[in-house]
Amino acid sequence: MKARHLGAILAIAAACAVDRNAPPTAETWDDVAPILQAKCNACHSGSAPAAGFSTTSYVDAISCPNGGTTQANILAALEQPPHVGLVTDDERSVLASWASSGSPAFAAGVHTPDFADPRSPNFHASFLRARAWSPMLDPNDPNACGRCHDGAPSRPASVTFAAPGAPSCNSCHAQEGGIFACGTCHGTKTHAYPPRDPCFFPSDPSSGGAHAAHVESSAIASAGLPCSTCHPIPGNPVIAGAHANGALEIAFDPSRVAPEMSWDPNAKQCAVSCHDRGGARPKPTWSDTKPMGCNDCHSSPPANHYAGACTLCHAEPNAAGTTLSGGALHMNGKVDLGDGSGKCGACHGKGDDPWPHDSVHQAHASPSITTPVECSSCHVVPSTIHDAGHLGSPVKIQFSGRALDRGATPTWDGTRCNNVACHGANMNDPPASPVWKDTSGNESKCGACHGIPPTQHTTAIDCNRSICHGAEVSPPPNLAITSTGLSLHINGAFDVQ
């Protein structure tokens, strides 16, 4: 070995083996891990370990998914079936000694044995925070983590490899982002937001507040809200400026929260447009984790709102406005009608298609005996969604266009269409008066709107004769309008060949 390499190793060994006068321990994680690997890991590992308890890493093994302490979780489990007799007396003695001595990760040396234990005041995160993260970020800091450990964000220029026996930072911080993963400081391995694991940070549930209610999917907001809704997102480097400076930074996203937003740090109270819409809980405190419901942020319906069932205009609430389906349109920073497309089909069709999907509307949209009926034949087509008479109930009927052909004066009585030109008005035969919800198809048959033949018409019924209506009508006995006759039938004129 070259002398300079040997000198570097000796220098690292000296720097990373300083005795900090930590008390000696008999058993460490190195003694316990082989026992757990041989006897426990088969069931307590992977993404869904038995009982929610993993024994594959130090931090997992000292956790308390069911409350209590490490000793309660491991030693008490060994007294219950099917664990009875799983370990030998000697192995149980090692586990008991390790648990009773504080479950140290390693023997005393550069760091005290509890340097890896989140519950200890000597936890390495507390050590780094108290020093403004300098040992982690500054390669020239005398306690620079990179002097001994791989995975540290900075390392002195003279050090090119880890000290013997020094674990990589990423051996514990294995999630995406490593030590800079959001969950490292204010979440867990499974989520990036507070609270932290209550096993290690028992005071966090009370201070973590309503993060989960905002971030996780729910009936209020199906995709949850991004952290950027209320906080500035750190850049690169992650720890710089206002981030990780020990102060809570609130910066609302104006695309989701209106300009009048505010946050009272003393009362821990939000005054934001997301909540303050005239409901019963306009300014909830952060610690109030009671679920928000309809009427809490805005009345259901809101004041001066159009009357009628919510489902007439919105896709996600029930008709009474008491529950939501949990779609993507609620709490997205804007008021969405129907499916949110902004087109007529958003409320009573789909996308660009304005026609409601009930069978009677579809019979008018795609008729078998004429060309499609225009919406304006029965309704006033609004220029904007807020035009008078457009929203609300009951639906307003106003006939025009071909419904008025031949001087017809149609009416609507709430159930039937009467005296409509489309259905034979003023053709010298009694016109049809179809019931709107009649889906039998009888109103589209020949003879429904006029006689066969019509009154004052030639008595011949071979309508397809070349001197009459030709190929626009099929021959008897199956009289019907052909595809070439659709544009000539119910067009307000009597067309002959």
C-alpha cells in the first residue's frame, strides 16, 4: 500500500474513532440484527410486514407501531403464539439486554450509542439542527459528516472514501431524495408532511394539525392539495434561505387562494378563500382536525345562489348538497359547472355535445325521419351561461324555427307538446300531442302526425311514385322516410319530385 493511502486511512480512523466518553454497552444492533434476520424477517419485512412491524432495519426494529416500547413490541411478542419458543434462551437474553439498555445502534465511539435513536436528545438530527446543519453541508466543518460517511452531501476534498465501519447515510435514508427527502425532517418514510412518527416524536400529533386533511385524497379534494398551496417549495440546494431556518414559512398560492388570504401565527388560524365563503367555519384553527363538510365553508346552496338541486349544475355533489363524490373539480380554485369543460355539454350533455343523454332528447338530436332538430326550436339558446332564464328550474320552453311552420302556435303544458308544426299542426289533420317522456317510438311512425294519406291529399299511398315523392319515401307496405328524404321531411314545405 502506498504511504499516502495508508496515511489517509490512519487519519480517518483517528478522526472517526474519538472516544466521546459514552457508556459502554454489551449488545448493539450488530448483535441483534442476525437474530431478527434468522427468526423474524421472514414475516416482518417487505412493504406490508406482519402486524405492521418490520425487523429489517434498526429504526424499524425500535419503532412501536402498536404503542409501547421496543421491549414491549419484541419481548412481549415472544411470549405470545405463534412466537413462543421461536428464539433460544441465549437469543432472548441478548434481545432483552439490548432493549433494556436503550436499544443502542452501535458501541460507544465517535458518537454515543443513541446517536441513531430519534427518541434520544443525542439524536443526530438534533445535533445537526443545533449547528444549523453545518456538519452536513460544510465540508470544512470540524464535525463534517462526509469525513466518515458516504451519502453525506459534502465531503472534504482530501477524503475520497468512507471510514471503515461507518455506515452510509443512505442505509437509513433509503427513500427517494435520500437525506433531502421531505419526510426526513417533517414526515415519515410514507408521507412527506407532519406529523412525524409519533413513536419517536410523541408531541407531533398535536402539532401536526390538519396536514393530512389537506394533502391526502378525500371527498373534499380527490387529489389532495400540493404543499405549494400554503408553503414556498425549496429549490436547490434544499437547505438554504428560508427553508430549514427554524421558522414556519407561509406563502399562499394565488392561483388557488384569493388575495385576501392571511395566516395568524399566534391563533394558528387560516383566513383564506378556501374556507371563508359564508359557511359555518370560515376561519378554522390549524389544530381543529374535525372534517370539513358542506355548509362549513359555504352554505349549501350559497347565499343568492340559483335554486334547485345541486345536480342540475354540478357533477360532484348529491342533489341536496350534503355530500361530494370526491372528484377533481372541488377546491380547484374556480367554480366549475357540470363536468368543468366550460361548454354546453358540461351540464347537459358531454364536452362539445349539448344534448342531454335521455332517450327523448336523443330522438330529437338524431331523428330517424328528419334532420337533427335545432336546440333553438324549443329553447332560447343563451349567449352566456348567466343569461336570464338559462339557469334554474323548471326548464324554460320557447318554440321557434320549424316548430312555428305553417303558422302553428305551439304550447307546452309541462307534460305534452301541443300544436307543434313538427308534429303535424295545420296540416288539416289533427296534430299529434306527444307526451315528452313517451319513449315508445310511436311518434316517429308514419301516420302519427298526419293521415296516410293526409286529408285533401290524393288517395294514393304509393308515395314513392316518380311524380310524387320519389326515392325520398320507401314503397308500401313499409312506408318510411329514406336517407335521401331526411332533409325534405319536416322542413316546413311540401316537397314533390
